[in-house]
Amino acid sequence: MTTQAIPTLQVLRSEDRGHADHGWLNARHSFSFASYYNPEQMGFRSLRVINQDVIAAGRGFQTHPHRDMEIFTYVLSGALNHKDSMGNEESIRPGQIQLMSAGSGITHSEYNGSNEEQASLLQIWLTPERQGLTPSYTDWSPTKQQRDAKMALLISPDGRDQSATIHQDASIYRIKLEAGDTVSHELAMGRGAWIQLIKGKLQVNNAEISAGDAAFTEENGSISLIALEDSEALFFDLK
């Protein structure tokens, strides 16, 4: 009889993230970013940046460049207006994501779409499978089935299940559970998992995490997520 592997998870607590308050921007950094430097938190596999940003009404990031990075934005509340050098101009709201492959070089700006209310979002960067890719942009909205699913695939390397496509061997899921719900995911040998909890409280194998916390592992096996209260998270399965 074969015993199923149960990975042990480590935890990064919300309060242990980097913090920057620029007045118009209040940011929490899971990994070293800008003026926040922590040699023990430089990234996780291809995952390089997870910034949780709160942007003041009518403010935002002026036009700036990126290259050789896969960047996606997950809006939590409000609206984010995007404009880039490829001619894309979109407004992204909760439930939608924008995915930008900066590739050989791109410039863009991002602004809070409201002059009255804050906008809250996660901005996430992953290193691409190779450098010098042709820049591209995708705005993605879920189907009804994806909106209602406990675990919905948002981004994948092959666009399966109507997900957005990324230039990296990374599958990124949105977890949305009511209290008492559970989902599980089998992490294959040689891969890593990072679970970023947006709201609520989860039991993830041996770890209990609250909003802003992350649980992560590089051990293969079954990862079980049990909602101790209504919860929302992003789940990264990474090469």
C-alpha cells in the first residue's frame, strides 16, 4: 500500500512583508522590490514579485518601461485603467485580470479609474521562459463556470480551459471558498506551490493562514485547502 505524500508548508506572514507608504500608494511586498530588500525573500521559483497595492483616488503609475517579465494584475476592488505603447487602453475590474508580456520592451501606465474611491490590487511578476519575446497584452474575463468554481484556472502555459496564456511553465488558479468548503491540488515532483491568501482564513495542510499571509512548499503531494471562513486566494503551481 502506497502512502500519499502530504507536503509540509512554510508560511510568510502578512506583517513580515515589506511595506512602503508613498501617500498615494500603500504597498506590501512579498519579495524584495524597489527600496525593500530582503536577501531571504528574493522570489520563489519563477515568481519574482507579489505586490499588494492600494492606490488613492485619481492617482497611479505614470508611463514607465518593462522588459523580459510576465506581469499580471488581479484587481480586488475599484478599477484600474491601463494604457501601453502597443495601443491597448483598458479598464480592469474585480474578477478580470490583465496579463502583459513585456518581452523585448514595453511602456505602460496604470491609474485608479475613480476620482473618489481607492483601488486595491495584486500586481504579480514572473520571469519568462526566455528573453526577448515579442511584447503582448491580454485582458481576460472569466466565464460563468469559472466565476462559480471553487478553483478556477486563470493563467497557464497552454491556454487550457479558456485560461490566459503565459510564457512560463506556471499554472495560476483563483480559489474562492465559503466557510467549510475544501479543495485539493496534487503538486507534481519537481514543482513548487505558493498560495497567496487575499481574504479569509485557510487551513493548508499543516499551516493556518489569514488574509495577506502566504503558504508555500517545494514538496510534492496533495495540498488540501479548507476554508475556516469565506476565503479568496491565488494558487501558483510553478516549475
